Amino acid sequence: MKIILVDQHRTSLLPFTYTRPIAAIRVGILSIAEKWEKLFQCEVGFATEEYLSQKYPSLSGEKQYLFVNASYLPNEAFLQEIKALNPSDYLVDDGEVVAYKASEKRNSFTELNAVALTSEVISIKHTWDIFSKNHDCIQADFKLLTKNRTSAKIPKEVLAINAEQIFIEEGAKLYNGSLNASEGPIYIGKNAEIMENCSVRGPFSLGDYSTLKMGAKIYTGTTIGPHSKVGGEVSNSVLFGYANKGHDGFLGNSVLGEWVNIGADSNTSNLKNNYASVRLWNYAEERFADTGLQFCGLLMGDHSKCGINTMFNTGTVIGVSTNIFGAGFPRNFIPSFSWGGSAGTTTYKTNKAFEVAKIVMARRKIEFSKEDEQILLHVFDITSKYRR
């Protein structure tokens, strides 16, 4: 049976879900969709916003599908509960629909039998869940990806602590430095590179073709997606992929979308001076709301950039396709397609933003497609109210 992953917490995961379904979010080593494909061994489709459906299609041609709430991550116990469902059942968790079998997406469940979810399942329902639950997600994905497999050899010049929890894929290059997996596993992807004098503490994942630059200091709970370049100090942060933070500066308790670039010596604050709970911009309520978190840094959407020496306050939310520069602290919420900094912002015109996107993506030999353009044009339109 093929799976369709359904968006049910899209608004609380903005700005990342402006440009992707929930299932395309990377947390741990894999995206949510990749986790389902790997564990369930089947094709996956998406039930998402119409403007995203060309790039992230649903499935067709089957008599019955398994519809799953995309915010819930798979594990073996969860899969057994799903497989046990009858067509007249639907799985619920604290009143929320989690999974059901049907020929098409349902909007009503009144005639079906509710079955309570009993297994422990990680769920991603808020932006901060992406980094705060990343430790556990890396560990789960590490087991999934490395089961019954043998790691490439760890070079003798690398200090490896708890080496059995370190897995290196084919083609990865490592030089002198330290890999400490005493607090959790370390996964190094295909053709990735860890340059000289890097210090890494797991849980940690470095994606395929990504690079840790010389002297990088990486703390627990960090994921660097594929085709990224990272330097400086990073702690408990997730970079979805195709992102650059290539120079010194601190990034902590943060999430960066794809095609993001962080300028040299830029820093994020992840803790308020008074140690108070962090308030974040809430897209659903269109105001700042308490998260209950003491540590929270920067949440930056796809295609956004910042100049050198940019300073981000605790709990800053940056939209899609922004360009931030200049002295001082920018606002804690900067809407999509904004251009400027602490002195104020203007609208970042789409033709200019798309010129940059084409150049940046071409450097990774990826085309800025018509689908990409249409998605970003739609995001520009639906976020215009925030730029007034």
C-alpha cells in the first residue's frame, strides 16, 4: 500500500512550509518523507497546498492508500498499529487524526471507528520541534540507515570516541580532528568532507557532498543537510541542505531552510539576557507568542541571505527570499521578500530575487525551475500583508 502524507500543521511550521510540504522537512538525517519511504519500503505522495502540488505531487492509480498525518514520524511500533487498521478505522492521538486507509483524502470521520495511538511517536508540529527533537531523530535515522551495514574506516589521524557509533559513507574525506560519539551517533554522508582540526560531538549528521570547514566546532543535536558548507560554531541546529554558513560565528538552536547563506562573523543569540521564555512570531495568530523555550535562535526560510557581521536576537523568524544586511539587530520578525536591516526594510522585488536564486542554484548544478518560480511568486503574494 502506498502512503500519502497529509499536511495538518502547516501554519505552525511556517516559514519552512511556504516552500515545501511538512513531509519534505528534514529532521534527523532524513526528511520525513524519506523516513517513510525507507521504513515502509513504498512510494510516498503528498497532500499539500495546491500551489506546491506540481513539485510535490500526490499519487494516483491505486484502489486504496494509507493517509498519514505528516507531522508524525514513523517507527516500527507505529507501523504495526497502522498495519492493523481496518478500512472502517482511523488512528487518533489526543483527538487528532493520525492515519487511515481510503481511496481518497477524507474530511469527515464521523462514520468510522476511532482507534487510539498507543506507541510513542515523535511529532513535528512547531518550528522549534525541528531542532529540539533533532537529537532523538538523528539517533532513530542512524539505526535505520546503518542496520546490517559496515562503515568505511575511520582514518587513524582522527580521534574517535565511541567509534562503534560513528558511520562513514563511501567517498567521505576526513582529516585530523575529533569525532566524539559518547552522547550520540555521528553520521558522515557520501562524498562529504571534514577538513582539518574540526571538533564534532554527536548526535550529528553531515549530509552527502557537504563540507565542514577548517576548525569548525559542532555540538550535539546538529544536522547539516546535503551540499552545504559550514564553519564556525554550531549547536543543536538543523540546516535542510544547499545552505552555507561557511565562516566563523555562532549558530545555536536554529533552523535554516535551503539555499540560505549566512555572512561571515554573523551570530545568533539563543538565550535572552534575563533567561526568560522565548517569544516567537506566530503566523497563525499574527503576533508574537510564548514558546515555553529558554533556548531558541534563528528560524530562516528558503533563499534568504544575510550580510557579514549580522546580529540576530533570540527567537528571530526570517521569511523566504529575504536579504538582511547592515549594523544593529534586525527585527525579530522579518517578512518574506524583505530587503534591509535594523534601519528598516523595503520589498525585495521578485525579478531581483529570482536572478540571485538562478545563480546560486546553478552553482550546485540545479536549475531554478518554472515550478520553483511559481511557488515563490505565490509566496510573494500571500505574504504581502506582512510587508505593509
